[in-house]
Amino acid sequence: MSDFTKRKSKEEVISSLKGIALEMHNKMERGTPPTMTLPVRSKTNIAFDQKLEVYKYGKKKTIRDATSLGSARQLLRSLYVTEFIEQMIEAGKSSTLREMYYISESWGHGKFGTQNDSNNLAEDLEIVTKCLREDFKLRPEEDGARIIGDVTFEEKNRKGDWMRINCRDDVGDSGYGVPYNVESEKLKLITEDVDFIMAIETGGMFDRLVENGFDEDARCALIHLKGQPARSTRRIMRRMSDEWKKPIIVFSDCDPWSFRIFASIAYGAIKTAHISEYLATKGAHYLGITADDILAYDLPSDDLTKQDLNALDAELTDPRFNSGYWKEQINLMKELGKKAEQQSLAKYGLDFVTDTYLPEKLSAIGLDY
């Protein structure tokens, strides 16, 4: 078990945050510029960890110190943020990353320039303290996934009471909304009666499968990823895979951005490679849409843009796509010059996806129903 998968107590989190300020203070007392060492967070510095079976940051490091204005400002922001987080934890409050960005308006030279600066610093502090953003009581602006299927959770509500929710019988057509914190102190996995979990990129396709009753016919749980999945979405899939021993199947559009959605689920995202063992689901399957499908099913498609082609070229040098399967799919897409959406299957009627496409694709990976 890594340091990140061991949840920290309130006292441990505060101690870790104070440790950052103490280290800087001690260096300045010795006449040494304070520093913060972090991994280089790019695809050139991720590698497959054989033990954890996910992609993690490698050995390349970057050092922030107070000898340059930009680095000094980042260190100042780090101190403001650690104080802000400590105050929140002590008060029993939480904050969105967006709220923290606006709160920084009163921090003088520590004010954030962009929302991205704020988000990245929260991740930097995760790396330095080995605590999670959830431990900091920082939450994203966007909602987590929606789930429909015969799986039952217990969620602690804001009054501290546990509510039991079946994601088929106790929810409407939009499904169960995944909270930002899906750890056991907030969400418990109780029972399931499914054979697999299918993660779906688009809302239109999620709604189609729900309307067609696919979750009941195929004995599965459906998860609407809402595009690039939130951390809570990736984490709940990892827990369902680990605790219930259920395969995770990813059904998305056929374009370079959808391939990256799958990579973030199965191998770990570059931005959060420091916690890949916490978020990534080892052994997740990519179902489609594939470049092969464009040909096999004669799907309506769109021309690849210059941006799409650049993204595909970048994926050919991304370690997460360094396999025969992915190189074949990426090169075939470039050769075709085409991309296709999940809903292009509607060419053959509204029921084609559930009556023909999914049964054929699932059968090919040993999931007949």
C-alpha cells in the first residue's frame, strides 16, 4: 500500500502542512533560500511501475526556490494555501478549488494568476505532503459520474446519517450522483448484482442504454463519465473493481481525446500520476468505438482536424499507448483520416447499439449475456 492510499487523520494532515512552513522557516534561519522539490509533470517523466501496475512519475525533478521571482511567488502561495486548508479543517468546512482561487485575491503577492495555477498548486501539495486533495477538504467544481444499475451504496449525508441507496431502484433516470469524496468514511459499497461495470463517455449514449434497459438485460452497472472523468469517478470505479472484483469496460467515441479518457482510467492521468495507484483501474478494457469499427460497421464519420492529428502523433510518443493494439488503432485512424461518435451507431436504428453492437463487442472479450 502506498502512502497515498493510507488515509490521513485530521491531525496528520495538519502536521504535514505545518511541516512545509517549518522546513522553509528552518532554511531561512540558516541563511539558505527555501525550496520545494517536485517531479516533472509531463509525459516525458512517466513510466510503468511494475509493482503497482500503473504509470507513475519518474526521476526527473524540478526545484522551486526563492532565488527567482516566479518560484518565490509559488512558495508564498504554498504557505497561504497551507494556512487556508488548516483553517478549513479546523472549522469543519470545505471549499471548491474555484473558491480558493477567489479567496487568494486577498493574498497580495500570493494571489493566483489563473484557476489552473490554483489547481496545480493543490496537486503539488498532495505530492509534497502525501495527503490527498480530499484530505485537504478541497473539491472540484464539476459533479462526479452518474450511476444506474443494481448496486447498493451507503452514503453519509450532511447530518452524519448513513443513507442506503440502490442505484437502480432508488434513483430517477439520471441515476445516482457520485459525491466528490468516495472514500469509506463517506461512501460504503454494500451489495451488487451485476457482472460488469460499463463506463460511457457521452450523456446521449448513457441515456440511450438506460432507456433501452441495457443495465438490466446485460446485468451491468452503467456509469456516465461526463467526458474526461472526475477524480471521484475514477476512484469509485477503482473501488468497485477492487472490492467487488468486477471488470470495468470503457465505451467512448473514437477520437484521440476519448483514447486519453481511457488512458486516465486504465493507466493513470499525467496530471495525477502521483496517485495513479489510487485512481487508475488496472485491467480496464477499451470496448470502442475503435478505428476498426468505422470500417466494420461503415459508421458515419468526420474528418480529423489538424488538432486531432497532432494529438494522435503525441499519443504515439506517450508511454501509456506504447502497445501494439494502441499503435495499430492510432495509425489506422490517421490512415483513414476519420473519427466517429458513439451515437453514429444510430445509423442502423435506436436499438442497434444494444441489440447488435454491444453484444458483439462484449462477446469478443468473453462477456456474453
